[in-house]
Amino acid sequence: MTYSVNEWARKSVHLASSLIPLIYYFGFEDRWSALAVLGSLTLIILTAESLRMVVPVCHRLYLQWFSAIIRPREQAARFTGASFVFIGASLTVILFPKPIAVAALLFLAIGDPAACLVGRAWGRIRIINAKTLEGSAAFLVSAILVTSWIPDIPLPVKIGGALAACLVELAAFRIDDNLTIPLVSAAVMVALNGWM
């Protein structure tokens, strides 16, 4: 199956967001240094998003530059998925221990695009909201594999977090899953880690 430029471009941006947890893990000693950078980027993105929603010339430029990666509903007066990636990343870094936050953000950056691309290419068994069993399996497997190198989280905890992230991706919440996937999966891993 072939993909539109839109979907490939969107998923490329998603995959690029894996730089956020990797830079956090390897480049910063503490969460507050990382948050200073991440929070600043989030503020810039939210400011740009707000401007394009109220200033016509900004809206036209936004459509001209980003039309390949935005969905029709994101062209209107609402924040895009990219904004929710940065909001979710900032909140996850603030609320959770570093290894947990890194794992949860990798679930989103790698698992979500894997689910979409595999589900669209090879998905045959529909389960929820037109999503497929094959896509969900790709999410789960890729999420576990991409966090296998993180030494501070036991494997059962990673599996539980990846499963929680996968279930959130399947659900049809009104809240953007770029926000809910890292927050819910991180909370589940913290809970599981406390029980083990």
C-alpha cells in the first residue's frame, strides 16, 4: 500500500520527536535543565499556534509551509498534534522520574507511528475505531523494543507501560493522544514499579 505525502510526513515528524527523550536522557543531568529548554520550545510553539489562529497572515503562512503535515481539522482554530507532543513532553518531564519519562515519550514517538503505518499497510483485523490488531501489535512490540536499552526500568514495568500506551492509542478520547499516551503510560509504570 502507498501512503500520501501527508501521512509519511506526519509520521516522520513523530519519529523526529524521539530526539526529545534521547536528548533529555543523554544530554541533561537533571530535569530542570531539560525543562528550561523544553518549556521554552513549548512556549514558542504555543505562541506561534495562537498567532496563526487569530492573525490571518500567520494562518496563511502556516498553511503554505505546513500543509503537507496537517490534517483538515488542524487547519481550524485548534492546536495541532505537534503542540500536544511538546505539552505532553513537558508535563511528563515535570511529573515523572527521568527513566520513566524517557520511556513514555519513546512509546509515543515510535509506537504511535508504527501502529499507523503497519495498520494502514497490513492491517486486516479491525478492533476499535477502525484501528487494527496488526497496528496495535506493531505499537506494542516497537514500544518495548525501543525502550529495551533503558536499564533503570524492569522489563515487566516497561511491558505494562507499553500496553497502557497501546490501549490509550486505541481509545477514542477527546483529548489528543500525543498528550495522553506519555502521561498515562508513565503513571502506569510508576504504579507498577511501586508494586514490584
